[in-house]
Amino acid sequence: MLRVVFMGTPDFSVPTLMEIVGQGHEIAAVYTQPPRPAGRGMAERRSPVHDAADALMVDVRTPKTLRDDEALAALEALQADVVVVIAYGLLLPQRALDAAEAGAFNVHASLLPRWRGAAPIHRAIMAGDAETGVAIMKMEAGLDTGPVAMVERVPIGPDDTTGEMTGTLSRLGADLMGRALGALERGTLSLEAQPEDGVTYAKKIDKAEAAIDFGGPAEMVRAHIYGLSPWPGAHTTLPGGERLKVLRAEAVDGAGAPGTVLSPDLTVACGEGALRLTRVQRAGKGPMAADEFLRGAQLPVGAILGG
């Protein structure tokens, strides 16, 4: 049994926490982001990891930083065997990485060294990658530069959005970290330095990226839409100025000026080929199939989207 400090914040992190507990390891403390105002009433809302840790009746800590002496001394005082980090949201200084005997290990949702950084799932799908996966990495001061202990690969299917792939990789990451901790406990965990070739960076998603440019090839536009679905949601503009999120689409044959509606089934011309928009969302409404949207929208053939 290992004594573990767990650091994580969103839903993505919860399965890993539950896997560690399920394997019988001792949770010395859970670190997560402080409660934040959220929702229409802007009431303070705790993170999913905070709620999960409370249900497990383990010590929860929500420091705003881990860069001051008091917070670092409190972490060191836990005398953990290992720190496990998954989507925590705070930068860890070297002293925090060294606070546990075995160091800190991260669940990273990419095939390192491809897609180091904040948004690896979004970027892999937006780039049209054929596969992605999860890596267990020993953390060091650089951005996702540490040696890798274990990797699992999964294909990215034509219907996989970021939302769906996030769920898949969350479960896979939990299983992989469980195996890594087992190997660490047995003294058989080996590390391999990341290759210098193939490094790419997954910068944080900017909402300004969400506007759809129909001028590219249809498959590239489709990948952009799926990479941003469901958040922040790729969007276009209807005639009249209303914003329309596009959550799903399929590449089809067609030609015309980019953004032109080519047929009544919401097929839109791209720079090469066309896209049939199949699932969309109007402002203030829930996601809906294209045919449901068209029953309540006036969008004739020849209309221009995004103009």
C-alpha cells in the first residue's frame, strides 16, 4: 500500500481518485481548486474532485497556490510515498514535485511528446489525428517534459468528439495510473525519456477559435467542429446575426461559395467539398438534430452562414 497525495479538479480526475482508493492505497490528502462562483446565481460551487473526496471522507485541501513556504511545508508534512496529479490546475514548483519520496506522477491525455500542454484532447481531434491516448509521466519542471512510465493508445473514430474522448481517456487514465502505482509499489516501474522528435504543444482553447471558417476543406472543418464539441462549441452566424453552435457534421459531396447553404438538409459548402450539419444548438436552447432546427428556422438554399 502506498501513501498518496492526490491532486485534481474536474470530472476527468475523479475516476483516477476512485481507482487509487479501490486498490487500497492510503489517501493522505486530496488537493483541488477552491470553490468558485458558478451558475446563474453565481453561488460557490465545489469541484467534482472535492465532492468525491468528501464522500470518501478524506482530507481535502484547497490552497490558492503551492508556491509559498506554508503551503509547501504542509504538503511535505504529509510524508507521502507519491503525488498523483491529473488536471489539477495549479503549477507545481520543484519543491512540490519533490515532496513525496517517489516524486509526482501525472496522468496526461495524449501520446507524449505529441500535445504537451493544456488542451491535448481538443487539439488532437482538431488536428485530425488518427489516434490519441494516455501517458503516465513523472513530473519535472518543464511543461510535460518528464520521462514516461506507461502509455495506452486509442483510435479517434470519425464520430468521436472531445466530449466523448474525454470520457474514454478519463477511464483509461484511471486504469493506467492504477497499474503504474502497482508497479511502483513492487519496485518494477521503469521510466523512458521522451523523444526529442514529434513535440507539439496543445495551447489552451481560446473562445475566439470557435468561429467556423468554411473556407477550408470539409474534413478539416469537421475536425475543428468535433474538437470543440461540446465546449466551447464551434459556431457560425445565421443570416440576421444569430449565433448557431454546430456540434456534429459529416463531410459530403458539394460545391459552392464557402458558407453557402446548398440543400434543404443543411448542407453547407466548404472550400473543398461540403458539410451536412447534423446536430446544432441555438442560443438559449438545448442541442437538437438539424431537422428539428430547420422546422423552426427560415434558412433557404443560397443563404450564407458566417457572413
